[in-house]
Amino acid sequence: MDNTSLLQAAPPSQPNHPPSQGLRRPDDLTLEVVHDVACVQTTIVNVYLVGEPSAPDRSWVLVDAGLKLGTSKIMRAAERRFGRGSRPAAIILTHGHFDHVGALPELADRWDAPVYAHPLELPYLIGLSSYPPADPAVGGGAMSFLSRFFPRRPIDLGRRVTALPEDGSVPGMPGWRWIPTPGHSAGHISLFRDSDRVLIVGDAFVTVAQESAFAVLTQRPQVHRPPAYYTPDWQAARKSVERLALLRPEVVATGHGTPMAGEAMREELDALVKYWDDWAMPHYGRYIRQPAITDEYGVVRVPPAVPDLQLLGLAGIGLVAAVSALALRGLRSKASHCS
């Protein structure tokens, strides 16, 4: 395909549909995805409240738990939606990365709620293993650069966390099924309801260029690959996106970015699949040629790190600045002696 035809097929750089087409804000804490799914947008990450508004105690579910600093907002949103003192039937995790479980220990304890995750995520939730290292060399952007500092150590929920049912059902969420979508993590899952084709994606794909701090701040919606710096298996990630596109979702509720709906969203998702090698697949990074190998006990093997071009570039700039400063100091010293 030549460059002209590729550009013609590409999603628009500025989507021509509203960021939350068909969605509404019932209050200042939530974005209503559909009548019984509400998004709580915390710092850089979304969590979801699933259940009818004003649902009785133990008849709604929290999907993912965000960062620790979002704990209060999640609790206030749940209280406003379901009533004071209401607790979830369960907390479902799409995966266990730090930005999806930061508030989890406190919320699970306060609510006395069971936690469910894919069996391959359990090592990172019961203290057995750290996640594979982030890849700051991949994707470019400030968030990729900062990923070297992101925590990857496990949390330990002990007996509070349980593997999801093997039959694909989702505890506390009748009518939904969980779908394995590995790639961004080995045990990553997405949640789908066939009756209205609502898809809670986690980070299998997102609706913001998560590698870019500017994109994260502006939140311009666009179907995008999973966050590159934390994706250790790109072939699995591709297959997961292909599988989700085949579901023809009506609404996608992602872990990062604004939920999107309708035909424009599906066209962007189809384009992501079709042009994966051109748009989504990084051409340089630690996990491009070899994935991280994990099992039910955690990380088995990771490929060696690659040179971080961003870091090398900054080092080069720093070296040039230091040499320039020394040279300038020398010129000033010479000038003062001459005078």
C-alpha cells in the first residue's frame, strides 16, 4: 500500500464525533457509559461501577481500582450512585498493574469484598512475583520515559483474591462474560455483555495515546494500542485486539481515555487491526522481538533491555550543555584577564 492510500484509510487525527457520544454525566464524579455502567475517571486511569443506580447492597461490582490517591473519589462515587454504606458484591480486575490496583487493598478491606482476576494475574496479587520490567525505550513520549520509575512489585491480597470462574461467567455481573485478552499482561481480561455489546476493555486497547503526557492531559479520544511501555507481548496483544474487534462492540469502556461509542469507534478499531504493523506495532523496544515469558508463578524470563534512545539523547544534550558552560566560563575568564 502506498503512503497516499494509507493516509486515506487512516482514522482522522481529530475524530469528528464528540468525545463521549451518547454518554452523559449524572454528576461531577462519574460518566455514565450505559444506564448501569458508570466510569469514574481518576488520575490517568478509569474504574467502572457496574450495577443499576441505587442498587441494593452487594448487588453491584467495581471493575479495577485505580491509583491509591483515587481511593476517596471511588468511594464517594459509589456512595452517591448506590447509597451510603453500600458495598460491592465483588471487585473484578482486568489486570494487576499498579495503576489498576493502587486503591484495591483499602477498598477490599473497607468493603469486605472478594477480588477476582485471571489465574495468570494471581502471582502479582499475592506477593509471588513482580511484573516484567517496563520498557521506557518503546513508544516515545514523557509517559514512556517516566515508566522506568513506575512500581512493578506485587501486592499481597492473600485469600481475598480468587481466580475467575473457568466457565467465563463474572461474579456479581449476570449477563457478562470475561474474555482472555493477553498481551498487555499475561492474565489480562476484558468484559463483554452480548445483550447490548458493551465492552469493558481494560488496557487491551485504550482511547488515548497513553505514552504521551500531552495526550493524557488533553484526553482527545482515539482508539489506540495498549500502553506500549507496559506491554511485554506484542503478538498476543495484536491477537487480543483482533478478537475484541470481532465482537463489534457498541460501546468501549477503556482503562485509559474517554469511553467511545458507535460506528466511528468501530471504524477506528477496525483500522487499528488492519494497520497494526504501521500504527500500533513499535519498531524498537525490549519486547519487540521476544516477549516476556511468564507462568502461574510469575515471571520466568525477560529479554535483555535495549539502549534507551530517549535517555541517551538527554545524556547527549546534558553533555553538550556542560561542555558549552565550561567553554563559556573559559571565555569569560579570558576576557576578564585581558581587561
